[in-house]
Amino acid sequence: MDTTEKLKSRIAELEIELANEKSKNAAPVRQKIAQMSSEVVDSNPYSRLMALKRMGIVDNYEKIRELTVAVVGVGGVGSVTAEMLTRCGIGKLVLFDYDKVELANMNRLFFQPHQAGLSKVDAAAKTLQAINPDVEIETHNYNITTVDNFQHFMDTISKSSLKKGAVDLVLSCVDNFEARMAINTACNELNQKWFESGVSENAVSGHIQFIVPGESACFGCAPPLVVAANIDEKTLKRDGVCAASLPTTMGIVAGFLVQNTLKYLLNFGDTSFYLGYNAMLDFFPTMTLRPNPNCDDRYCRQRQQEYQAKPKDITVAKEEIDDTPLHEDNEWGISLIDETVPDIEDTSATVSSGVRQAYTLPARPADPEPEIVSTETSGPSLEELMAQMKSI
Amino acid sequence: MRQMRLFSSRDSGLVSELRLVIMVDESTRKTLSSIPLLSTKAGPRDKELWVNRLKEEYQALIKYVQNNKGSDNDWFRLESNKEGTRWFGKCWYMHNLLKYEFDVEFDIPVTYPTTAPEIALPELDGKTAKMYRGGKICLTDHFKPLWARNVPKFGIAHAMALGLGPWLAVEIPDLIEKGVISYKDRGDE
Ligand SMILES: [Zn+2]
């Protein structure tokens, strides 16, 4: 039985090796912290954040522990966004994505090669939980744009806060128009405040946009805005590739997104309604976008009516800021049009200096609503048409 | 609160208009004009109206496929689940007298027809950079503006004609040449 003995000793060796490997992986875990403290000791992960309070920047930083943020899309921007919020001690994160981590993502931040193949939400949740166990993390691994998942997405947004109500803010970190429009539809319906974010496909511009249904333009109010990258279209080669990406641009956009999220949630500074980034010129246009009264989304129009019916509180400080011209240099040949003059039909694709609409739309009727379509009972039924299509 | 709006005199909407006109070539224009336009603006969340829209989708698709057959340019078949939310079928491309066939699939997004369906050829996923994850084809810069300008008149048939058709014509010969895809004799020819 020499072989049995040999095998036994080999097993013993392997067990020791395994134990060693296991101990390597077992990273030191920090215990949960019940109360944020401003005590400056090396074991307190919140001391520098709570210092914001001592310095008078934020009135009540601990409030962040009660807040819930949904992050839709956990890719180059969303993962970094989630990490920043986790490190800031956000109460709860709700993550949505249906993608897997791939080695092709490694030019971006956050995910690591050993996570390839895992679902992005699961991989992210694990890392985030290790960084800060105080944050509650909920994950949803599905595509929000399909009919089956969309209702669940809406329900989740409206019931997943720590108080079982609507989340405090939705952050869109998706990479496609369809998903942005799905979030827009949901948030208009639910009257949910959200931030849109994006990086251009050539990786050298990006933006964030704060959408307060009824108060600021929704994502569907106008064609998407693009920050002009100052690249001659003829020299921009798209052959052979869909999109480029840079960790820098994505990190900057995530930074803008979370900075404005914090300002809004913790009530300090001014929250930008639109903040663009042109990496080629290091140019950062900001502006306020008013909703389109003829927006295609009927919930957007409903929210606008509700907002107009509400009494406004106007702060004096805002007025002072708004009276100063936004751009000293007139590099783009801008002419200012004062909004107090009667509104002119805006046919220009250029919204602001360095920002334009991706495309223009034909003029639409003032009220696109009731398009009463005759239910064609005379023609073939849907089943007949389906059968006909199959038999061609 | 007084707001300022800024206008630039340089990049007017006219430029985008011109670009669009140039980018749709004559043959695509001809193909497009022969596909019936749709009129019901309804998505899969709009219960009864969606049925109307689906009927229009099928009518347009049937007409388009019949036209293709009539002009000896038959290149796809599609069918859907009974809710019309998930579509699947085949498309093929003739190259040097050989037929290269691929599975096609896509979901109808909740925001349809404001947003176009994202057509996918799953078996080519990872084989070309002109695709997004899941084998969704990468459309030209011109597709989205054109689609947006024609909501709700464009339907699935238009997405096939403007999106997948041109994509196959550019990408398949390239993929064959690179040896990424090769001819499979399916014995059905
Ligand atoms: Zn709107």
C-alpha cells in the first residue's frame, strides 16, 4: 500500500498549500460602523468626509447614510460612480446592468482581469462591499429596455430606498440611446429626479445632465446634445470600429456626476443642469435647459404643467449669477438672445457655445397627442399577417 | 430667474440637413420609398394600439420582402413571438455566387418606435469591431438622425433596409476576405 501512503502525504501537502492560498485571499475585513464619526483617527474611514461639516461646506454630512442612489449601467462611468459613492458612505446603492466583465474592458477603471466572465453587477457588488461594508448594495442583472424587465425596473426605482420608497436619485451611466430613453420614460412617469451622463464614441468629450421632470428639459425634449469635439468630421475615421474609450474621460465624467450628485443630495453649492467636457480644448460648457412644451413624452408635458402650477421660490443670488455673461471670449461667434424677448422658434442645432444637438428634427405639430388611428378591422388580422409573412 | 440662451451663427441646422441628404444614396432612397410607411405611434406597452402597430409592421415587412423577391434581391426572413416584442429569423448575403447566412434577432425596446430596434447577429459577436456586445450591429452616424426624423413612419422593415442591409454589404465581404467567416455548405441550395 505504498501508493496509498504516497497519496495521503500528497493530500496533506496540498491541504497546507490550499490553506496558504486561502489565507492570502482573505483580505482584512473592516467591521461595519454604526455611526459616522468625525474623530480623526487612522481607523475612521469617514473622518475626512466629516471634516466637510467642520469646515462649513456641508451642513449635515451624515445624512448620506440615509440616502439611496440607483446606478443604471455599471461600465466605465457607472462602476467608478458606484465606487465614489461607496467611499463617500452612501446609504444604499441599487445597481443595474446585464453585461459581463470582459478583458476588453481593462482600459477602463475599477474592474480587474480576474473578474472577467462575472456579471458586472455581481463583481461590482463584491468589490464595493469590501471597500465599505456599511453600504447596502442591491443588484439587478437584466436589460431594462425590454418589455419584461422595464416594469420591474420601474417598481425597483419606486420601492428600493432604505425607507422602502422611491430612490433619492437615479444615475444613468448607460452607453446607448435606447437605454437612456427607457430611463427617461420611467423617470418622467415616476416623477423621479435623475442624472444623465455620457462619453462620446470618440472618447474625447462627455457631459452630465440633471433632469428634474417638468422643471428642466427631459432627455426626450430635444435631440441629444453633443459637445463639439473640434475635430474635422472628414478626418474622423470610423472605419473598423464602433467606439473608442479612455479611462480619463470616463473618470472625469464620473467625477462630475458624483460631485453634482453630492451637491444635490447634501445641499451644498449649485447643481449643474448641464455640464459638458471637451477634452481637446479642456472646455467645460454649462447651461440650463428648459423643457420643451411639445415634448413627445406625455408624462414630460404633464410634469411641466404640474411644475408651472407650483409656486416658485426665486433666490436673489441666482439672479446675480445669471446676469453675468456666460462667455467672455466670443470664439464661436455667439450672439446672445435674451429670453425675456418673445420666444423665437428655435431652429438652430446649436444650443450653446461648443454644444449642439446631434441632429435636427422636422417641425412637429404643436400637440402630437391624439393620433386616433382607425382600428383596421377590415384588413387581415395579425395572425393572418404573421402566417403570410411565414409563408413567403 | 432670467435665463440666457446662446446661439452660434456658424453651425446652423442646415448643415446637418445637407449631410443627411447626401448620405442616403439613390438606391437606398429607392428601396425606402417602396416600403409602406407606418402611422400608429405605439410601443409594446400600449396594449391595443400596439396590435395596430404590429399589423402595420407586418404589412410593411411583407411588402418589402415581396419587393426584394421581385427584384431578385431576397435577403432576409423575420418572424416574431405572438406579442411582437421579440423578433428572429435569417438574413443572407451573396458573395461570389455563394450564400452566407446568419441568424438575426432583436427585441423591441419599450421606447419603440421613438428608438429603433437594435438588430443583432449573435453568431458574429466578437468577430468584428463593428458590433456592440451581444452582436448588435454598429450603425452609421446617419441612421439615428434619419430614424428620429421619421418617427413613427419608419418600422422594422426600414430598420432592416437602412441598418442591416448596408451593414452586411460592407462587413460581410470584408469578413470573408479576412477569413473570419467561411462558406458553410448547408446542403439546402
Ligand atoms: Zn421632455
